[in-house]
Amino acid sequence: MKRIKIWLIPAIILMLLDCVPVLAASSVPYHTYNYDYWENIYYTPAAYIPSGNISGVNIGIGMFSNPQDIFVAEDGNVYVADTGNNRIVVFDSNMRLKRIIDSFENEGKEDTFSSPHGVFVTADNKLYVADTSNLRVVVLNEDGSLLKLISNPTSEVLASDFVFSPLKVVADYSGRVYVIAKNIFQGIMAFDDNGNFTGFTGTINVTISTYEKIWRRLSTKRQREKQIQFIPTEFTGLDIDADGFVYATNIDSNGRQSVRKLNPKGQDVIKKAARNVRGEASLSGDLFWRLQGDYSGASRIVDVVYRGYGIYSILDTTRGRIFTYDDEGNLLYIFGGRGSQEGTFKNPVAIEAVDDKILVLDAYRGEIMTFTATRYGSLINRAVCLRYEGDEASAVELWKQVLELDSNFELAYVGIGKSLLASGDNKKAMEYFKLGMDREYYSIAYKRYRDDILEDNLGYILTAIVVLTILKIVVSQARKANAGKAERRL
Amino acid sequence: MINKEKFKYPFYVMVHPFDGFYEIRHRGKGSVFVALLLVLLFGLSFSINRRYASFVVNYVNPLSVDSRAEIAGIFFAVLLLAVSNWSITCLMEGEGRFKDILTVIGYSLLPMVLTLIPATILSWFVASSEEGLYYLIITIATIFTVILVVIGIMTIHNYTFGKTIATLFLSFIALLIIIFIILLLIYLLQQVFMFFQSLYTEVILKI
């Protein structure tokens, strides 16, 4: 008896120890939730969990001072714009310090950065730096030598007293450069590969409500001068995909659309999910928010990262949340929050992604926060990737596993429904599309189901029609005959 | 009392609105009981339609359907409309009595009562490209009801068409005023209630 007890104690301890990491992983310092078709909030498992911070101190280069941008190059190197220290810090893919770029040779003289706010690296490792206070964009070769400078753009559309202070910069495969500059409301500034200003792209039109129009009409000129100006919102963050589509974020105080996908002509081609009670889902983070007090107002989206296969994540600085959407505009998962615990932000300013990791730069803390995908997160990621490539059949297994973890995930039902539809199981497919709230595909499945039933029972239906017609004729004849008899009797 | 004729009469009114409503006013052919029964049936079929219309055409969250509240709401709306119309037409030489107005509104709902449930059943058999048929039926029934209400109000008060529209518009404004006064009354009563409640608490604590 006693022996058994002694043997039990370490067993229990082992069991407890085994539980500990699971507990740690499931209790993250932020809410993980999502919105369903009816725009109700439901809580989900965590898609990403915190997996450590990297600060300047623990690398031994001194604290980052108000860093403003982070970029992961195609070879895995991580570039950080350490704005307050006027330098660019480069890490390798394992987050070990690679080099620090704080000066370059310009016409024989040593030149430095002055509060660089944005950093971007092309596929052939050309480094673009938005050198804000020096009023220029610096382009460096891989070896650190100067390739070109973009400064003093001149154009008829720019005011004569215009000061070009770039904040964010990206470049496409052909060398076109897109810049977000301070106090520019007309859109994103586009430059050709020689650094000549070619115009604004992606301009957001101002929308004035009828109420505001009437109010303005009624007020006097002096009142109008005091009223707020209707100016378009500013762009806040940029990313670019391999095909040259620019993903740009902007502030939308109404919370309708905070991210745009601009084609080379500057038109917004982003897709919004139609699977929504309002008919068109918003692309702006949170759907509901407090009106006053701490953490109030619509999500302030400050940066976007395109993660491949149509997936992109946007960063909300108001509540420190990261919202991830797929190519159809469906909200995949939400995580992150503000606070002072590990894994929460003080002032998140930039977001990047590499493999199944998400890196967020916190300007106040001067740290890069890393998040790793959980099983839940990576299942969704992989399933969406497969769907994007058109391999819906292989995605089904993953969707089923997603549903085991989160039975409210509507997209998974749609995914499984599509494969059922392809295999001809229309009735089951209808059920799944209904759970996934997809009316379009439900209707397709229903049509096929109805056709099948009609086809199977066509014989019976036709027979019934013929029998009924004959019956009707017989009955009416009999009535006529009866009526005739009655008349004769009279 | 209520006989078979009274139950059949709404159908006659539906196809002969001018004669039908005239006889309601002047020959006592209508019945308030039947009218209220029609309102109840409309409330029921309205809720059934919201809850059981097919997924393809139904954009209502099933969790938000509460048939008791909806039926009560429809009764309240009918009552409000009748009261506001009565209070306006009284001042504008309308000949209709309150029970006539109530009867007109109730009887006019018959097309909706007759079509909502068949439309719901039809919706189970339509795919997304055929949903137009469903909406067509509902729209025709709604327009029919509106036409019946206008003709009914016009006939029982012995108005011209223009005057009918004007009184209906004024009724709508009266309706808003009634709602405002009800809310005001509730608020004031609440204040009075709270005054006595605090008085009671005060006394209890002093003793």
C-alpha cells in the first residue's frame, strides 16, 4: 500500500509538470476573439502567442531610441530603423546582430541619417531609408555604398513651400518608389526609378455626409472658417507584394476601411468579405469600441504586412491588436493587446512577418516583440494558403482540425462545404454552407440537390399529374351527368 | 353578434374596397373583433416569416426573433396609428368613428396575412437566382395593403384623395407627438416614483 503511494507522488508531479507549458500557452495576456457573421464577438483559441522580446540592450548596442520601422528582407535579415539613434540596425534571421548602418559615403564625404522613420529592402538587397529630418530618401547598395538620393521633388501639383519629409518607403520590382510623407493628404507619393516625382497614387476621396453639407450651407462664412476642414485621411503604413501591389493603411475614424491594396494605376482593388450581415464586411480592425476614455475610438491602423498567399495583417495602435485577413477579406484571427506584461505593447508602430512568426516593433519600449503561431493559428494559415493555391481538397483536413479547436470558425465550414459540393454530397454541403453563412454557395448546393430530387422522382410526378387530370375530367363529367339528370327530373 | 358573414366580409372588402369600406361605415358590416383577429394573424405570420423563411432570403438573426414582443409591438403600432388618425380626422371633418379606423387598418392587413405564410413556404424552394419571385409576392402584398388603407381612410371619412394623404401625413406627425408624450410621462412617473422611494428610505433610516 505504502509503496504504491510513493510511486504515485512523482507521477502526479510529472503530470503537473507536463501541464505547465500547456497552461502557459493557453493563458496569453490579451483577448483572442473574432467576429461571426452577425458581428457578434466570440472568443477563440490564441492564434499567436508571445515568444520573447529583442531589445537593443540584450544585444549590446544600447537601447533603441524611439524606433519607428522594421522590415524583414527576402533573405531573412531584419532591418530596424532606430530613429532616435539615427541608425539602421540589421539582424540575421536568427536575430543575431549583423551590422549597424549609421553612415555612408556621399560625394566623397561621410554622410549620416537624421531620424530615419522608414526602412525597406528590395529582393536584390537594395536598402531604402526614409531619412526624415534630412528630407530625403537614401538608397544604398548591399555593400553600403550610396546608389541614389531622392529629395526635393518638383511638380505643379506640389505647393512651392512644400517640405518633403518622408516617413515610410517601399519600392516595387521595377524600381518605382512609393513614399508616405509628412503632412501630405493627397495620397502616396510615387517616384520613377530615376527618383523623379511622377504623382500621387491611391488618393482617398473625402466623403461629406448630407447632414454636414446642410450644416455648412446654413453657417456663415466666419463660422465656416472656424469649422474643421474636410481633409482626406493620412496614410500610415506601407507594404508591397511580389507583383507590385502596394498595401497601404490609413486612419479611418468611422472604422470602415483602413487598408487598401493599390494596383500600379493607383486604384484600390482590395476585396471585402460579402459574408456579413451588413453585406460588406469592414476592413478596419474592431467593429465596436468605447466612445470615450482609455482605449476609445476606432482602431488606429498604423502598419500592414503582406504575408503571402493573400494573407495580410494590420496593426492597431489604439488597443494594440493585430488583425489578420485573407485575400477575400475574411477576418481570420485577432490577437495582441496593450499593457505592461510580456507580450503586450505600449506603443506598437510597425509589424513584420517571417515564416510563422510575427514581429511587432514597440517604439516606447524600444523592443521587437515576437509572436509564434500556435497549432490553431498555423492550421488556419496553411488552410488559407492551400485555398489560395486552389487546392481546396487538401485544405479540408486542416479545416476539420480547425473546427476541433474552434467550432465557431465559419470559414472552415465553407471550406468543407466546398469540397462536399465538389464530391456531389449536396445535402451535406448545404448544411455546411448554412453553418458557414455562405448564401451564394448554399444556393448552388440547393439547386443541385433540388435537381437531383426532381430527376429521381420525375416518373412519379408525371404519373401523378396525368392521374389527377384524368380524375378531374371524370369528376366534372359525372357532375354534368348528374345535373342533367336533376334537370330532367324537374 | 359574430357570424359567418362577418368573417367572410374582409375578403369582400379586399376585392371591392370602395363598396366594402362604405358599408363598414354606414351599414355596420365590419367587426372590430375580426379586425383585431386579423392584426393578430398578421403578427403571427410576420414572426413566422422572419423565423422560418429560407436561408437564401432570410437576413434576420433567428436569435433576435421574439414573436410575443413582435405581436405586441404590431398591436401597439396599430393602436397608435388608429388613435393618431382619429385625433386628426376628428378635427378635419372626418366622418369615421374610432372603431371604423381600427376596422379599416385590420381589414387592410388581409393581403399580408394571406401571402406571408405561402411566401415563406415558397422561399424553401427557391435558389438565389429565383428569390425575385419571393420578393415580388411580398412587395405586391405590401402595396395592396397600403392601397387598401388609403382607400379605407378615404371612404370612411368621406375625403378626397388629396385630403386623405394630407391627413395621413398629419397622423404620422401626431403619432410622433404621442410617442414623445408617452416617453415624457414615463420619465416623469419614474421621477415621482423615485421621489417616494427615497422618501421611504429616508423615513425608514430615521426610524
